[in-house]
Amino acid sequence: QVQLVESGGGLVQAGGSLRLSCAASGRTLNGYTISWFRQAPGNAREFVAATFRSGSNLHYANSVKGRFTLSRDNAKNTVYLQMNSLKAEDTAIYYCAADRQLILSSLRQPSHYDYWGQGTQVFVSS
């Protein structure tokens, strides 16, 4: 079992920055795909960014490319999402998710992930 705990959310003005953390316990994240998803009220959960398996293969949604940066610290068993140039439309609950068996074609599908955190709220004021 993998337990995931997100932190770092909050209220920020448009143009500002936040760094989200996803700390894992129970098992090492080595070999796991770790992804960030977000869900705004009334919307489906959407893919934001992922580090596929070993960590060198990064993927981003087009809406955040160039503004968000995902990194992982395997020694701390933690994945980070640095969010810059935030926009009002980035407002959502952000979740991290993990899976060891995920294949690349399923990366952006939340139903394919076994482990989820409880989420952290990000609110961007315009």
C-alpha cells in the first residue's frame, strides 16, 4: 500500500506561484508513475502533469506547459509541482496519484491509478 499526502495549496493572486508537495509513505516511489490531477467544481478530474516510472520522462497538459514544473526527490519519497504564472482557471483541488503498473497510453486517465491523496485546494484570485 502507498499512502499519499498533498500539501502546499492555498490562496494566491493571478501571476503568483505555489509549490505543491506529494509525500508518500508505505513504499518507495521508485518505479512508480506519479501524476498530478486537478478537479474544479462541476468539472471532471483532469490530468495536469506526470513523471513516468523512473522520473526522467515528464508529461504535461497543454494548459500548464511552460508554467508548471514537476520534479521528484526519490530520497525523500516526495514529488513536487511548482506552479508559476498562475491563472484563475488553475483554481481547483489538486490530487497526486500513483501507480506501478501504468502504461504510457493510460497516463492521463485517472481511473487507471491505484493510489490517491486527499487533495489540496488551490485558489487563484483574478
